[in-house]
Amino acid sequence: MKNTYEDFKAEILAMTKIDLNSYKEQQMKRRIDSLIKKNEIKGYPEYVTELKKKGDIFDEFINYITINVSEFYRNPDQWKLMDEQFLPDLIKRFGKNLKVWSAACSTGDEPYSLVMAFSKHIPMNQIKILATDLDKTVIGKAKVGLYDAKSISGVPADFKKKYFTPVGPSFQISDEIKKRVTFKEHNLLKDKYDSNYDFIICRNVLIYFTEEAKAEVFRKFSESLKPGGLLFIGSTEQIMKYKDIGLQRENSFYYRKVE
């Protein structure tokens, strides 16, 4: 194996189905190089060998290259808008058995936030959220549901009291919330997307993708939505040619599939 980053990317694609060409190169290469240095490994070929041999090295790599910065009710103004405007509208359009997908869900903060937000409008036993991420390590953390004080600082006080139990310096989310979320591994760049979603949330992840990869993911999200369905994106993102992929802009972070 040649000792170049291009060869390394090809090895990773073959091994994991993660296409590093779809990520901003300078930023991703810097992250990987720092990880190689941290593990005191000589170069890319030796690192690939270690990734294939050692599960802990492999898990560390996946966790490190997938950007997992998340928190409950991130950008609270947008969640307030969801509560007051968009959730009532979705229920009016499609009823209470909504098909909802939290894509690139990281450690579970957003799908669990969705359950709490929906619980103000829908009986808890009717709430079903699919939450996906390509990193099985963060999915494992999400299933445990243990968070620090900073992560849950944006949770409304009544929900915090009702659904979180202090465990030492951390907080455990209740099983009542956990039961409403199904976690699965999914690669936004490679795997098939399901269809007929009423609501998709994917926030502050695509900023790490190239413009081409970003456009492709947004196109697939649009195809996955029902006419009238809603896409909620992050404050750091925007869809440049949303009309070309069948979306209309409701506000800066919400886009509706054209009916």
C-alpha cells in the first residue's frame, strides 16, 4: 500500500463504506493526522493495519472522524417555532401517527428532544422516532441516555424535572422517552433512504461535507418526504437551490416538500 492520503481514503472506503472524498479534505485530513500522531503510529499504511487488527483503534477512528457535537433543544428559538407552528401544522395535515426521522442523530440529544417536543401534542405511546447515525459508538451512548449538565441545559425546566434523574454529576433520561426512539446505523452518503416521511431533522452535520455531497443529501431528503412534509436543518446550514429539489422555504431552518 502506498503511503499517501489518497490511498488511505481508498482503504477506508473499502473497509467502512465511508467515503472521505465527501468531507472537506483539509479539515478531515488534519483530524486523521492528529489521531495517527496521538497513537504514535508511523503513517497511513501502518494505521490501516492497526484499524484492521484492533477493535478499540477502529472504534476510536470512527468516533473521531464523525463530528459528534450535540445538545438538547439546540437553538431554542427554532424549537419554540416547532412547538407553536410546525408540529400543530404537521398533525393537522397528517394526523398523530407521524413518520419521523432524526438523521445523523449523534448521542441522541435531538431525537430525545423531539419526543419531548411531540409529547405536548401527541400521546406518548403514539410517538415513534427513527434515529440514525453511521457511528455505532455514539448510538451506543444514545441508547444509554446519560448526559452532562451542559448537554441538557436547554431542556425546558418541566421536562428536565419529569424526564431526567441525577446520577452523580450526570443525568439519566427516562425509559419512557427512550422507548419512543429506534436507533439504527445509517450512512447518509451511501445507504438507501426510506420514503414517506412527514418530518426529517438533520442539523449541523452537513457543514462538514463538500458542496456536492451536501446537495446530494438534501436532494435525497426531499425525495424521502411526503408532499407537505417538513425538513428541519441546522443554523450553520442552508439549501442553496431548494426549489430545484422540490422544496419551499418556510423560514431559515425549515423547508417543506412542495405539494
